[in-house]
Amino acid sequence: MKKTVLLVVLFLFARFAQAQFIGGGGEASPDLKTNLKALKNWQNLRFGMFIHWGPVTLRGTEIGWSRGREVPIEEYDKLYKEFNPVLFSAKEWVSVAKAAGMKYLIITSKHHDGFCLWDSKYTDYDILSTPFKRDVLKELAEECRRQGILFGTYYSIADWHHPDYTTRYGGDPRPIEQSDMNRYVVYLKNQVKELIERYGTNILWFDGEWEDAWDHQKGMDLYRYARQLRDDLLINNRVDKGRKGMQGMSTSNKFAGDFGTPEQRVGTFDVDRPWESCITICRQWAWKPNDRMKSLRQCIQTLAKTAGGGGNLLLNVGPMLDGRIEQRQIDRLKEIGQWLARYGESIYGTQGGPFKPTEWMACTYKGNKIFIHLFAWPEGELLLPELKGYRILSAQVLQGQRLKVSRQNGKIAVRLPAAPVDENDTVIVLELDKEASDIRPLDVPENILRVN
Ligand code: H79
């Protein structure tokens, strides 16, 4: 009898230990697995537009954390009554994204402040309660479809406005005793269902998962819930608790989420785990007057470094309170688009590597072509580490002249023109005799640049 009990206890312990082991870093459970076709399709797009927008633009403060900090709560929560962006045009926004060479678009359907940019059945704190009364999300989703842009929605799990959400922020005086996270999760799931079924969102970009109100169980449950509604959805890793800081990658694959989310930085080189860097074109996510804008050089190099690291870039704009995107931002986006119209082959549909990015270069490849993005100009020859087992059939400036290439002392030497062809990013193409996908990622020493 005792023996049987002991055996049962041992058996249970073994099962428990096994579960812990699998959970602790092994394979993600089968129902948390990414739809690989949807993933590949999205990765090939490489460049998208992020949009942060809402009634807070009436004050020009940050959408994420000004409620109760820069703007008193009572005032903030009434801003929607004045929100009337009469110059909003979905056609214009999507056209700007297209002209920038962006292939997908993700908009804040609801940020931490709880306001909903769509006609939600589950709250009156939404766009239909503003004087504007037009369903921004619906117009955008339809326009994206019309113009062939993949449509996605940002949705903040943290909701500092909702009475049932169990974390308060910005000195919000409402007692949390009356809040109920289970009720809030019902609200959240209902809204997510609307985004999926009524707006056809392709990407669910969650945020605000770091608060104590959210946990791993809820994260996995939400992931499963959304995927069971539509299998080809992509869901970022902020659905669950796996993310580590702004570096953005999940710490173990026991956590749900199809891609990592580095924020305000280019992700670290990683060609095994999918990721997308979200970065603002100015400094603030939501619009503010006279915000400092990034130069064309910064934008292009950020895109090239992201692609070179194996990731997507989600570049954020914050439209103004009247519904327009600032003209100077439109101009900048169009300049990026002009660069991509010429050199897009080195970004879209490529993979990161095989040379790992450095301060002055990034590298992408597709098939048997390697694209070297140069941000600084070597004197004379560009020297790169040897690619053992490969022949280099040709070297040339992308869309430009042929270059002499040779092998010197175990290095690849490309003779460059005297000056950069494109000051922001000159792309050199090396054509190999075989596909580059078998080459293991290679480090490029920083000091290789100035060698003559
Ligand atoms: O939607 C964008 C941001 O609004 C959101 N994530 C991206 C995609 C975000 N919300 N919070 N955070 C990012 C982290 C921000 C933390 C800080 Fe702060 C903001 C640190 C300093 C300013 C809030 C205010 C926390 C401390 C002070």
C-alpha cells in the first residue's frame, strides 16, 4: 500500500517536473505556435507605419502617460467631447504610407488612456461619442484594403480609464476595490473580437502588459482566444509577460507572441526569432507642436540597420488634432519612399546578414545577392571577411556601376568609387555563385573600414 502511494507521488512529481522543464524554456505549446505563412509574408514587408492618435492631441502631450500627470484626469477624460478632426482622410494617410514605401499600417485602436478610435459596442468612450462621429478605424481598414496595405491594430491591455482594470495611474482616486479584472478581461476580449471580425485586423499589437494586473495565464489565454477567431493573425509578444524591457525580446519561448518588440531602438541582430522595432519619426508618439524630427539620414539608416539585423521597422507618426499628418513629416516620409523606390530590392523580402551590422554598415541578402549598406565611406577598398566556399561572380553599386572585386589575404576587397553614390546609404551588391542562406552570421571588425 505504502509502495503504491510512493509510486503515485513519484509519478506525479515526475510529471510536474517535466511540465516545469518544458515550460521553462523548451518548445512553445502547439496552440501557441505562429502561423508561419502569415509570419513570412509580414517579414517580407519589412517596413510599416505606426500611428498614435486620439483626443490627447488637443493638448499635445503624450498619449501613453499624460493622463493625471500633464493633464488633470477630469480634464483629460473630457477631451473627447472636443475631438473633431475634420480634415482626417483615410485616403490621404494610406497614400502617405504607400508613398513612403510602407507595406503595412498599425493604428492605436485604444491606448492606456482607454479611448476607443472605433465604434465599439462595449463602451461609449469612443469615436462615435465625439463631435466627429466617424469610425476612423473602419475608414482606415477599408482604405488599407483598397490600396493593398496590410492593416493592424495597437490595443493597450493596460486601461487606466476603465473602472474594472485593477491598476490605477496618475493619482487616479477611484478605489481599486471596486475593480474586477475578470470583468475587464471579458470587455477586452469583446473588443478584440470586434477588431478581428468587424475590422479585419491582420496584426494585434498589444501593449501595457507589464502591469501587475496582467499575468502569463491571461496572456496565453488571450493569444489562444484571438488565434481561434482567425488563424492567420499575427500577435506581438506584449500579449504575454515574456518581454524583457525595451530591448523587447521574450526571455523564453514558453511565452505567447509571434514576434519581439524592441521599442525606440533597433533590435539586436537576430535572424532566428522574428522582431519588429517601433521607433518614432519625431520624439513623442502622439503629436506635439514643434517636436524634433529625425533626419532623412537617420530614417534610412534605421531602416537599413533594422533589416540588416533581421527585423521589421514600424515607424511612428502622430497626426495632428485637425486630422492631418504634419507636412514636414509627409515630406520626410516621401523622401524615404524615393530612396526605397530606387533601392528597395535591398530591403523588401530580404533577410538580415550574413555580415552582422556595425556602426557604419548593415547587410541584407536575398537568394544569391548580398546587399552591403554603407553609412561611411572607406578609403579606397572595402574589405570584408572571407565567404569560404563561395565564388563572387560580381560586385556593383546597386542601380549603378560595376566594381572590381578580388580576394586579398583572406579578405574580400571591393574597389569603391571615390565618393558615396548615396550619402545616406550606398548599397553595394555582391553576387555569389550559390544561395547565401547557408552562410553563418559573420562579425565584421570595426577597424576594417579605414584599411587601404
Ligand atoms: O505606444 C507607445 C508608448 O506610448 C508605449 N509603448 C509604445 C509602443 C509605452 N507606454 N509606456 N511605455 C511605453 C514605457 C514608458 C515609460 C516612461 Fe515614463 C515614459 C518612462 C519615462 C517616460 C511613465 C512616465 C513612466 C514613467 C514616467
